Amino acid sequence: MTRHRRDRGGATLATAVIVLLAGSLLAAAVAEIARTELVVARSRRITADGLAAADACLARVTAALPAGWDQTSALAGPDGIAGTVDDGMLPAPGGCAATLVPGPLGALRPFLDVAASVPGGGRRLRAIIGAAPAPLPALLWAESAAALGHVGGRVELDGVDPARPDLPALPALVSPDDPALADAWIAGTPGIFITGATARAEFAPAPRLRDTLSTRLIDHGALPAFTPAPTPPPLALHAVAGDLVIATAGYGTGVLAVDGRLDIQADFAFSGVVAASGGVGVASGATLRIGGGLWLGAPAFDVAGLLVVRHDRTAVDAVDARFRLPRRAAVAGVVDR
């Protein structure tokens, strides 16, 4: 009887030991699973933070790339000289590095490599840089929002194309400066009138007025002089050296690039793109009407009369088919590295 009890007690003790061991193993397994889940969750958070930082860096760097026909100047780096140690180095936000390298098509579609660092890790992306589909970033494309000049008359800006309700409204003005500067100028200038859904100011790199626009126009057969026509003429390209004075009323169509000041002293209507590196002046009693876009250097305005700029995508597309207009850079594809 005593021996039987001992056997039962031993079996109970063995069972308890086994149960305790199993419980310990189970607790250890649960702890290991919890630890693994914490590691995975931390890794996912770091990955998500890194991807968000890299995406934000990519967007900011791309937005600041030069507008134009390719990225030759950006590939040359800050010193502007190809073949030096700073080739492709780009300004980037803190915690991020960005480098532009030639792609299979060279400067036409280069690669933008972005590396973003976050606590615990980081992320690397490679983007293909192409061109924005639309050639006009805004009705008015200015070199500087800090030197927009004087409006004593009236400026009307309408970014809505009534013939193309599918298109978003264009902003009134873009420049490489803080949009708040342009907004403050607009708000503080009683003669500025912005119509309907037209947004006020946005950021965009400077238009290519003084370096490549006139040269490319001349290469495409642009005429060196311009005289207004009595009726709307066929589309033509014009690249005028120095200032241009419009002293007789008339019309123009296509591209009018003035490497100086455009001075309007009589009623003048233009369909397409007008670019003036020395800005535009409109005399009292005169009217300048543009269906398309106006690109201006600094100071941009000296308007005593009336300046009207309205979005006309048909006119711009007709110009773009004859002479491809400069565009802002845009991401055409992106992969992890």
C-alpha cells in the first residue's frame, strides 16, 4: 500500500515537472514570437519612414530641377563644368542626398539617385527624370517673385480655358521664389484681377529666357524682327535681340521672344507664348492681350494700361507642335535600390 502511494506520488511529481517544462517552453515561445513581432514592426516602421522620407526628398529635388529641354546643366553640377568632381550633385533637404547621373538617353532622361536617412535605417531610390506633359506651368512664368515690378493700370489673369473644361485651371503666376512673395505682391497690388478657379502663385524653376530660348528658336528658323500684322497671321517664331517697341496696333501668333524689354504702346493681341527677358511695359491707354502664356524676366511689369492673359491650350499646343516648349522636370518612373 505504501509502495503504491509512493509510485503515485512519483508519477504526480514527474507529471508536474513535465507540465512545468512545457509551460516554460510555451512561455519562451510566446516571448520569442512577441520579440519577433516587435522587431518586424520596428523594421516595417523604419522602412515606411525611410520610404516616406525618400519620396519627399525625390519630390522636392525634382521640383527644383531646371526647366528646359534636357538636364545638361544639372548634370554639370554646381560649378556648371562637366567632368569635375561635383557633376550631378544637387541641393537636397536635410537627411537626404541626391545625385543626377546620365541615363541611356544622356541628359534627356537622366537617373536621379536619392538616399534618405531616418533613425534606425534609410531608403534609396532611383528615378527616371522626364518632362512634364504640359508646357505651361502658369499664365505668368517669372524669373523672380521679388522683382515683379509696378502695376498702375490693370492686369487680368484667367487660368481657365473655356474650350477645354477637362483641363485644370492654370495658376496665375509661378517663380523660383517663395510663392508667399508673389501672393503678397498680388494681394498688395489693387490692379491685379484673378478670375474664377485660377490659383494665385506656385513654385517653379525659372524660365529659360537668357540662355537657351533664343538660341533654340534661331536654330528652328525664328525671324530676327517682329512687326504686328493687321489681322491674325499664321503661326511664326520670332527671336528679337534687344528691346522691342510695339507702336502700331496689330496681331501676332506663335512665339515672340524678346531679349530685352517688350514695350507696348498700341493695342496688341498675341496668340501663343510671349517671352521678354527685360519684362513688359504697357503704356497708359494701350492694351496687350495674350491667349497662351507670358514669360518674364526681372523686373517683370511696368503696366500703366491693360494687360490680359488667358489660358488657351489650343494656341499653346499649336506652338508646341512647331517648336517644343521648355518644360519642368517630372518623374517618369522610380524603383528601390
